[in-house]
Amino acid sequence: MTTASSNVPDQLLRANGRAFLRTLALPPASLQRIMVALAIIDEIDRQLVPLERELARLARRQAGCQALMRQYGVGPVTATTVLCELGDVSRLSASRKAVRCSGLDIGV
């Protein structure tokens, strides 16, 4: 037995997801809300592109970010965020304290 939800694409923001949304028989007010929400998401995504590009440039030049990005799953945005949150690491007497201070120590 196939349910209606099994036909829903995983990514509603991608082309096939948006095509799926257009096929739904919705009241006009609901359709308008969806279109407004998608337009807002598109605009936010458009504005994020240059910001993420600048963060990547910063991360490539900053030694602390370079070290963080050598860790699995840490990219330029995460590395610059962690570095900004840590602040001046010279106040910490050991690297384990930096790990705890940043919230990266799952045992704390």
C-alpha cells in the first residue's frame, strides 16, 4: 500500500520539490503562503552566498581556522564561528580548556 507521503520529495526546496508543491490542490491562501515562504527562503539564500564566500576567504587566511578545518566535519563557517566564540585563546592554559570552552567536548 502506497501512502501519499511516500511521494513527497525529500528536498522541497529543490526543483523536484518545488514541482511537487505546484501539483498540490491547495486553497489559494495556502498556496500564497507557500510561495511567500519560498520567496523569503530564496532571498535569504541569495544574501548568504557572499557572506559564506567571505567567511571562506577569512578561514583560508587565519591559522586558527585552518587548524579547526583539519577536523572532520568542520568547514569555514563552523571554524570562523568557533574561533570568534573562543576569542583570545592565550587566556587558556591548555588546549583541553579551549575544547571545553568552545562546547566541542561532548563529555562536559
